Amino acid sequence: MSSHTQGSHEEIHADGPHDHYAAENKAFYDVEEARKVDARRDTQELARRVAAAMRRRYPDIFNEETTTLMDYACGTGLVSRELCPYVKSIVGVDISDGMVDQFNLRVSQQGLTPEEMKAVCVELKGEEHELDGQKFDVIVCSMAFHHFSSYRDVTRMLAFFLKPGGSLLVVDIVKGTLKAEISAHHERIIAHQHGFDTNDMREAFETAGLIAFDYSLATSGKMHGNTVDFFLARGKKPALSPTE
């Protein structure tokens, strides 16, 4: 999680200038952010609040014996580390080498094995051979959707990696609560500066074939010196019928 994001990522199936945002995000988080992000108390606190909101709202989807989790646009793993005690395993995914290296360094420092928690540097497309064919019970994406030029395509891609009955959890900015002007320094890496409302997320989730949509306030925090609200959205991949 950077000064206000969980990680760096950009979808490859995009409607807009995705190459621009992908390149800018990768460069920004590789060079400027990866080494210092873990030390920021505000990002640490926001990660704790986000993970707590997920577990509080959906306690049944976290099981330390069985739950496999992907943290998409994982950054240095702040949210992953908060959720690690409550799941069986975590795979973090990010396009920033610097973020992934920091993620895995912290994992090794905690004495965890790669089977328990690891990050990989890859730009997913939603194809069977990716991640060795692994599918997940839970996928989380925290504070990264506003960086995607086509968040709808990202939602469809993430739905592909869910097991039947699995849940996608997205945390991001509630539309209209970010009042501050985005500086030119950050403008080049933010595609959706003003966040998303329930209709935005519902449309993206339902288009991706996800059901049981839910949208609620996750927490509040500081961004660009102002208090901002963050939502938690959830969708489920339909379970297979008994005949499938």
C-alpha cells in the first residue's frame, strides 16, 4: 500500500489509455515507493482498518484451515499481512518488481514459507495457464481500482480466478468524498480520481457474472490531507450445480 493505494497495477484489456497508466504506475511504485511504503503509519493503519472491515463484514469466508486468497495489486503486502492469520495461503500479485520484492522480503522475515504466503510479479490476463492454473476462494483488491483505466475489465479478469462460490472483495474511494485536488505528481497514475459509487461497482460485478452484490462503508482515512470514505464491495462467483 502506497501513500494512498494498496499496490500498483493496470489491466491489459482496457478501454482507455491503459498502456500509459500501466507504465506510469509501474515506474512510480518501482522507483519511488517500494522501499518506504511499509514505514508509513497512515498506510499501516488503513491496511488494518481495511482488513478488519473485510473480516467483520464477511467472517464466513475466512478460514485459516481452508481459505486460499489472492491479493491483487498487493503492493508490499500490508493487507496480506493483516489477513494472513485468518487464511490458509495468500498469493500476492503486482506488476511492480520493487513491491513484490519488498512483499517477499517481509514474508521471509516473518518466517513464513512461500506455500503460506508469496507475491509474484505478473500482469494477469485471465488465462488458464496463469498462476499454474490456481483458483481462489477469496480475491481482495484494496485501494487500486482507481488506478485502472478499465476497472470493468479487471473485475472480469479477477472473477475468472475465483473458485465457484468464491468472493471478490474490493475496497476503494467512495465517489464524491475526495475533495482535494490531485497534484500533477499523482495525476499521471490515477485514472479514476473521484472514486466509485454503488452503481459503478454493481454494474462491474454483475457484468463479470458475479452475484450477491453488496456495497457498504468500510472505513475512513486521510488522503491528500483530507478525510476520505472508503467502500467495501463484494460479489460472489456462482456455485456449480450438483450436475456440474
